[in-house]
Amino acid sequence: QNEVLHGEITLERRHIQYFRESELEELRGHLLNIIGICSTEQQQLSDQLVDYYKHNPEAMLKVMTALEFGVVDDEVRSPVKAGA
């Protein structure tokens, strides 16, 4: 399970490196809404966050990983718990 997650994170890192604008649009258009930041209602906040992540690819990887996969950096998944 951890190997799959690491593969997904590696793929996400490549997407951020080579397709950053597309990833930023995904963040703005969908992922920020998940945490209650509507791009139409909180336009200024949304713009500030997207601008921050545009210039901080490692931070962008962390937020994308958390929002897309539900995992934060220091979380390690247990195969035993996953099977329960």
C-alpha cells in the first residue's frame, strides 16, 4: 500500500513540475472547494492560495497529496489497519 502511495506522490510531483498550470486549475476549481474555499465566493483568498502554491512547488505537493489522497507527510499507512 505504501509503495502505491509513493508512486502516486511521485506522479503528482511530475505533474506539478511539467503541468503546473493544469494542477493549479485543479486546485482552484475543485480541491479548494473541498476545504470550503469557494473560488467564486472567496475569490481573493483563492487567488492568494493559488499564487502561493504556484511559487512553492513542495508546498503544492503537500496540499495536493493531502486533498487528493487524504495523506499528510508524516502519516504512514499500516497494511494491517488497511486490511481491517
